[in-house]
Amino acid sequence: MVLLDLADASWFPLAMVVALAVVMYLLYRSMRHEIGKIRTPAEGGKPDDGVDR
């Protein structure tokens, strides 16, 4: 049986960065519609949050 030392491979950190970038891109793709729904009140305007104070 051959033991694969992946942690010692010189390409492993690069592969981890690429994998993390792919995961973040897929997360963005799945959430971009929800992010587009976010609306902020106009500058200087009173927010209409419907909370009694």
C-alpha cells in the first residue's frame, strides 16, 4: 500500500485556494437573487421598519 502524503505536496495549498474560490463562487451564484432583493432607505430618509417605539 502506498501512502500518499498530500499535505507535503507543493500543489496542495494552491488546490485548497482554488477549491475555496469555487465554493465561494457557487455560494454567490446561489445567493445573488436574494442579495438583489435587499433595499436600503434613501440617504437622510426615515426607515419604514414598522416598529413601535
